[in-house]
Amino acid sequence: MISRLLLTGAAGNLGRHLRSSLRPYVQHIRLSDISAMAPAEAGEELEVCDLANKQAVDRLAQGCQAIVHLGGLANEHSFEAIVEANIKGVLHVYEGARRHGVERVVFASSNHVVGFHRQDEFLATDCSRRPDTYYGLSKSFGEDVAQFYWDRYGIQSASLRIGSAFPEPKDRRMLHTWMSYRDLTELIRCCLFAPQLAHTIVYGMSDNRDPWWTNARAAHLGFIPQDSSEPFRAEREQQSPLPPDDPARIYQGGAFVKLGPFN
Ligand code: NAI
Ligand code: 15L
């Protein structure tokens, strides 16, 4: 059991699910978000906090054994907004971890760190990064922060390059990138309890038929996905395919590669 886990982004789609699905593995869970959360139940602590506020994030980390960092903007925004929530946010989380002796951090990175790789490429976790947005750049920065705090301070981390974590895959692209909530919970459990993480990068995906990524270099996590996008294939393939020259069909990041500019 983790004695006290900090879960940021607890009011979000994934956070609301993980709040209950991670509960069996933790004695106390500290839930934080900038938005309101459902009232606390036994063993839960609620802290409303802006990740851009360094002092407030520092208080969040106090007394925690581990952190699952989901909080921040989860898709593309202006650089100014991304800087506050995601860039300052992830640095503040790691600074809090350092100052309060938190042992490990699970960081919700994203497939958009590699979004400008083509869909016909098969990527390992050590491929070059090709972020597709300011959002992807912020996740790339977060992965570098995780590496730095391991190298400099010995804080262990897993950076989860989550594909598409939704109740169901929504479109043809997500047949490749989908991750069920059950598999996400299991991946985070593996990251919290694996004997040694150092800084491990892992793709967050279910056991899909035609993946774009391999987790061969993260086998030490012991993560075995149970779900697959396959049961949704027939229905999703009734959607018209995008034109072959559409960048959203060419690149792994899908529609994200066409977002912006913001001026
Ligand atoms: P979400 O948008 O539902 O949840 C993010 C939460 O962060 C929200 O509740 C929001 O209020 C909070 N937040 C935003 N700015 C904040 C700030 N300045 N201070 C404190 N809290 C703030 O997104 P979702 O889908 O739950 O994603 C969770 C994490 O997983 C995000 O970091 C996202 O980038 C990452 N991720 C999610 C994927 C998915 O398919 N759902 C795929 C790849 C990565
Ligand atoms: C992400 O990083 C986003 O947070 C999520 O909303 C999805 O768009 C996902 O990637 C995806 O690529 O499908």
C-alpha cells in the first residue's frame, strides 16, 4: 500500500475514475484540482489548488509517498496558458516532490510528444520526440523534468505517453491509440509498485491490433493490458476515412497536428 498518494487533476475525466480505481492501493489519497471535486469520503483529502502556484503545490506534496500527476491542460491552448498549467505545473510538482522526499512520480505525458511521426512508423520509447503542439511540447518538457529529477535527486518516475484514454475509442485513429480505463489503472499500479523505475517512458495503450508503439523497453514494469480496441472496430470503420493527404491521417497526432497558430 502507498501510505499517502497525491492525485492531481482529480476533477478531470481520468482523475474522477482513478480516484476510485486506485483506492485499493493507497491508505490515504490527497485529491487536487483547480476545479471543484466531489466531497471527500473516508481516507480522502481535498485541496483546490492552481498548479501554477508554487507555494500551494509545495503544500500538496507534503507527507506524500507518491504522486500521480494528471493535472493541467489536456489539449492545445495558447503558449501562455500552457506555460502556467503544464510547464510551471510539472516543475512545481517535482520541486514539491524533492522538498518533501516523495519517492516516485507517475507523470501523464502524451502521445502528442511524438505526434509528428508518421502513422506508418513503429516507435519505441527511445525514438526522437516530434511534438505536434504547444501541448505536446509541454509534455516533452515534463519528460525532461522527470529525467532531470531522477539524475539529480534520485526521484523515480514513469512518464506515460498515453494514447487515447476514453471509455471507448471514438474514431478510426483511436483503434490504434486507445487505452481503456481498466488498463490505465493497471499501468499506474505497475508504475507505483515496480521495484525500480529510474525514469521509465511507457506508451499508455491497450492490447490493440495495429499499435504504432512498442513498450519492449518498459517490460520491467510488468504491465499486461487486458483490453483491446478490436470489439469496436466494425462500428468505427463505418466512419469515412480521412483523405490520404490530410495531415490528420498522415501523422500519429491526428487532428492535433493542424491546430494553431494562435496569433
Ligand atoms: P481533463 O481535462 O479531464 O483533466 C485535467 C484536469 O486538470 C482538469 O480537471 C482541470 O481542471 C485540471 N487543471 C487544468 N489546469 C489546472 C491548473 N492550472 N491547476 C490545477 N489543475 C488544473 O483531462 P484528462 O483526459 O482527464 O487527462 C488527464 C491527464 O492525462 C492530462 O494531463 C492529459 O494531458 C493526460 N492525457 C490524457 C489523455 C486522454 O486520452 N484522456 C491522453 C494523453 C494524455
Ligand atoms: C491527448 O493527449 C488528449 O489529452 C486527449 O484528449 C486525446 O485527444 C488524446 O491525446 C489523443 O491523442 O487521442
